[in-house]
Amino acid sequence: MTPHPSQTYARPQSFDRLLCLIATLAQYPGVGHLTGHSRLQELLIYLHSVATQQQIVLPPCSPHTLHKDLQTLRHYGILSNQMYRWGYYLGPSAMTEVEFNTALSALYSQATYQRDPQAQEVFNSISQRRWGKSQGSKGLAHFYPVRAQINRSITPTDPTQVSRRGSATRTLYSALDTLETAILKGEALQIHRISDPYQQGQSDPGSRSQKGSKSIWPLQLIHYDIAWYLAYEQCDTQHLVIGRLDRFDDQCQVLSLPTRSRSQQLQRLQQVHELLENGWGLFLGEPEEQRQELRGQLPLTEITVRFYGNTIAFIHEGGYRHPSQKILTSSGHSQYVDYQVRLPPRSHGEFLRWVNRFMGNVQILTPAGLAEQHAHWAEEQLQRYRSGKQSDPGSGSQKVT
């Protein structure tokens, strides 16, 4: 048997023990979370396990010796001088303080605004180890979230929150562990769609799929604007879809199909993001047009929209809204700006809904069909205002709450 490198020359056993201790803290963050002497006993068990894995023979040592080793790590700044009541943790010793706070800020945003219970659990765990107390109002004094992504989920995602409110509806978000495992292992799943609010001839920004069971390859969890979505490939049609998690129930079973490799999963995920980059919004198209688009055989539509008034500055600010966009300003016509973009037909509906945000400050110039649709919607809106009853300001009968 080839001797381990540590055994080819003589060196102090305390050196090997210190290195194994550092390796233990790196591999098992939070080890030693128990109280009293049992905390060090737990650390000793993990220490000898790591040494065995590395084929290093450590002589028996007492908790007192281990306590002195921990003091040595504190002396050299590998551990801080805090009390490790929630387990030993290298913390920012594995990264700079700026890197650590940046990563923690992203985790805090995901936990707070996107309501990700897993992110919240990880954030709380790291915070306890890092600062030695729970993250209540006092604990947050140690951490300032310099950066944030405020995209709030409009649907509940925390299972305990759902249970507390007495909601009987459980969604696919409740099966998050199964989804994440299947994504990483390349497993096929059967999921069940229970809601399809856009089936009446309107394109769902997340999916056009109908209700019922589906066999899929899950590819990625995506938080977009107001909700969590799942990007997946349908097993029978190879159709790539993005569907909102709360439109599926929590029935999620692993299918007995051969697993896919990581490279196969990544290849299909890259195609999802290629479609997202080409389009506008989350709808990835119907199967045949999607295949044509991925082969580069689907003609794109050049859309020109004219913006007026106080929207001009807003349009100029968005230099990266879409990779194909052009912002055209004619000399002598500062009262408007033309915005051009090339989109596949599948994205026309979502783009038109974005244009509608600007109401009277926008006009679609081309193509003619999209301009007519926009004008028709504007006429319908105007007709509603003209035909609606005017409320008496003093009556309060039409008060909006």
C-alpha cells in the first residue's frame, strides 16, 4: 500500500491534527452545534472520520486538546473570536468579506422578496453561525443588505405559511426537493396541471399546456417578476415549456425512464434560454414553430413602435431590453422616438401587453396586424369609459378600494 504523503516524512502530529480540523470545518459547516462537552465530542467524531478518509492516523486526543487547537485557529484568524453556539463555521475565511456579504445579500433577497423558504433556512443557518444569534431585529444589525432584487411572489410559497392561513391548496412548490433532485439527476417526472386560466384563445405567459398529467424532464426553477416557474421539456413531444408552479398540484412522481446526463440537461436548458433571449416574456411557442425557431428557420417580425411625451426618456434608458432592438431618433422630431425590435410571432401577445402599459403615449407603426390589434383594444377601452355610468363624487357608490 502506498503511504499517504503525510506519512513519508516525520512532522509533528499536531500539524496533521490541525489540518484535519480545518478540513472538518470546511466539509461539515455547523459541526459541533451541541452544548457543553458533547459539542467537542461531536467535533472529535467528525475529525477522526475526515482523518480516516485521508488515510491519516491520528492518536487519541481529549476535548481539552481539541479546545487548544480551536484557540490556535482563532489566533491565526481561521476562526473568529465569537462563541460558536450553533456549530463551528469557517465563514468568510473561505472568501473575502465583500464576497461573503454580496453572496449573503443575494440569498437575503431571494428569501425575503421571492419568498423562498429554502433560501430563508440557509440564510438563517449561515447567519447564526456567522454572528452567533438568530436573525431577528437584533441579529440583522450585523448584516446590511447592500443589494436587493425586489421581485415579489404574488402566491404563497412557504408551506408553513400556507398551513397557518388554512389554505387547502398545495402546489408544485411543495415538491421542491423532488424537482431539484430530478433536475440534477436528469430524472423524468409526472406532474399534474390543475389550472389553465388562459385557455380561451389567449397566450399564457408561462405555458399553453392544458390541464391533466404530463411526463416531463424538469430543467430549471425560474423566478420571474411575480412568481416561480418551472422550465421543462415534455417527454413525448420534446416541447420546451415554462409553467407557473402554482398552476400544478403537489403530486410529483419520478418515472422509470432512463436518466439523462448532465450535459443533456444543460443542452436543453441552453435552448430554453436561447428562446427566452429571442422572444419577449416567458411563452416559448407551440411545438412546430419552436422547432423551426431553434433551427433558425422561423422568420422574425420587425416591429416599430413610436413613443411620445414623458416615455421618450424611459425608452432611451433601456439600452438592453432586447438584443435585437434599435432606438431611432429623427433629427428635428424630438417629440417622439421610434423603437424597433425583431421578435418571433409567439412573442407578439406579450410584447403588445408591454406596449399597453404606456397608454396614450404610444403608437404601433408596423406590422399592420399588430397596429390594428392595438387600435382595437384602445377603441374598446375608450368605449367602456364612454358607456360607463359616471358616479356621483359625493355618493361614494363607485368608490375604488
